Amino acid sequence: MFSKTAKTPAKPPAKFDAPPAPLAAPEPPRKPIPASLISNNITIEGNVTGEGELHIDGVVRGDVRVGKLTIGETGHIEGAVYADAVEARGRIVGTVTSKQVRLYGTAYVDGDITHEQLAMETGAFFQGRSLKFQRPPTQVTPVTPVPAPQLASGSAMPASSSPPPAPKPI
């Protein structure tokens, strides 16, 4: 006759004035751009510039200015290096300017390194100066000199008089 569970009437589905907005399709992941490669049978005479990543296993005789630089064990650079990050396993003869520099055990660097961070493994050769980046100062307002206050007339020392003579040595 009676059941112990009470059935509740089903609610009618809610009605909306407008259909729900479609979900935006997620952007496909960007494919990483592979590093450019100068292989070990290539020699470049001249400067190399770019914003991307460069891997050198060959020889570059000239300045190198890139976003990230990796020098393989057979890589050799004769010139200045400018990069955001440098990983060296080969030879650099010239200055290095980079935020992050890592010298692996097979690295050989003959020149100054200007950096924010420098890491060297045991066995790495480095001959030169290690210089920390000097951050440019923030906006500094020029200081204007303040004139010395004039003493009021009637004071112990008038404004036009010279200071008292120095004591004589004994």
C-alpha cells in the first residue's frame, strides 16, 4: 500500500530566454621554433645577428648577437657575444655580454664576461674579468644647490665679514 520512499515530482527543465553562448575554442599550442644550427663543417666570416636561438658547432669569426646562444663542444667563436642567455661547451675568444652565462666543463673562454648570473662547472677554462651588470639608476631628479642662509643683521657675525682666523700651531 504505502511505500517508505516518497517520490518527488520531476521539475520541468528551466527555460532560458536565450540559448547559452558557445564556448570559445582554445588556441592551439604554438609550435616551438627550433634553434638555428651552424654545424661543425661550416665557417662563417662575419657578424651573425637575430632574435631567436642559435646553436653553433662550427666556427664564427665575427660578433654574434642573438636571443639565446648555445655553443657545442666543437663550436668556436672569435668575436664579441651578446645574448640574453649563453650556454658554452666550446671556445669563445672575445667578450661575452649576457644576462645568464653557463660555462660547462669543456668550455674555454678568453675574454671578459659581463653578466647578471654566471655559473661555471669544474673543468671550465675562463681567462678574463667577470663583471656584474650595472643596473641603470632609476630616474633621478637633479639636486639644486641650496644657498647658505644669510645671518640677520645684529647677529654675532655679520654676513660680510670673513670667518675667524685659524688657531696658530703650538
